[in-house]
Amino acid sequence: MSDRDVQGRFLPGHEGLPGAGRPKGSKQSLADQFIYDLAELWEREGKNILTQMAAEKPCELVRAVTRVLSSDEVRLRQDAVMVLDCKGMDNPDC
């Protein structure tokens, strides 16, 4: 009896090869560790990073803020205009 259907897919209940593939939870543990490390860095350097970014790459800072905030928080009044002063920037067309 074959463990595959006529299209070559494994049938329900197929166990696979022992030890094959990524161990269960390994991808999630990597993501969890990354989030933990990022939170630790933010606690230690967060304000300094924002200050440096504001001085060196203000357009990137604005882009990061708009990605983090929900669309309701970013939305301006319909008749409002946001102006970013790019004088003295290396790349004003960011």
C-alpha cells in the first residue's frame, strides 16, 4: 500500500522520516529570541538611536514612525498639510 495519492501527495496520517526537517518550535524560538534581543537593545539605546536618526536621517525616522503608528494615528485632518524641512540634508528627495 502506498503512502501517497495519485497526484503524489502524502496521505493523511503520514509520519514522514524520523529526524527530517526543522525541529518543531525552532523557528518560533528564533523569532522569540530576536524580539527579546531587540527589546533589550531598545531599553538600552532607544532614545539615543532616535536622536541619532533624527540628526542623520530624518526622512528614515519619519518613515519608521509612520510604519509603527496605526493608520488612525498617522491620518491628518483632511485639510492639513505636513511639511518636512529638508534643508542641509544629503538627499532631500527621500
